[in-house]
Amino acid sequence: MKIERISSVVAALILLQTLYFKFTAAPESVYIFSELGIEPYGRIGSGILELIIAILLLFKKSSLIGAILGLGVITGAIFSHIFVLGIEVQNDGGLLFGLALLVFILCLVTIFMQKDKLLSLLPRLKK
């Protein structure tokens, strides 16, 4: 279970660290969301969603839900990089893309480590 906790907490910390840039309208963040055509609402909205996901990831009881939501949000970020922004954004050397990939992997690890919990929830969802 230590692997699950580490993957959840590291993913949460990465998400939390990006919030400063989103909520303070840092030039890099404004540029990204302007390129996507969703500035400022997309920047602020994604920041709020990532804050919720990070909080869910920090607590063992809710980390599975946080990882599932995180996987969805970060997939959107990865696709934005691949199809619109490019791997490197404003000479960052691909750092943001790399962090997105890392969060994606960490969320997958969290989900995999709790696969029994996930599988036990699936029959309930069918009802």
C-alpha cells in the first residue's frame, strides 16, 4: 500500500503546485489557455477541478475517485499538448508535458493498486 500512497501524494503535489500559476494568471498559464481558446474560464475551471482532485488524492479513502478523475483531466492536458500546444511550451523543454505524463502514470498506478476496490464498486454501478 505504500506504493499507492506515494503515487497518490506525488500526483496531488504536482497538481497543487500548478495551481499557483493558474490562479495568479501567470503569463505561461494565460498563454496556454489562450491558445486553447478557453482563457480565463478554462484556466480557472481546470484549476478548481485540479484542486478537488488533489484533495481527493491526498486521502486514502477517496484516492481512487481522485485518480479516476485525475486520469480524465490529465488526458485532456496531454491531448492539448499533442494536438494544439506542442510538447514544448514557451521554451519549457517539455517540462509541463512531462509532468502531465507523470501524473497520468501516477494516477494509473493508484487505480491499479486499488483495482479490487474498483472491481467491487462496478456491480453497484450497474444497478
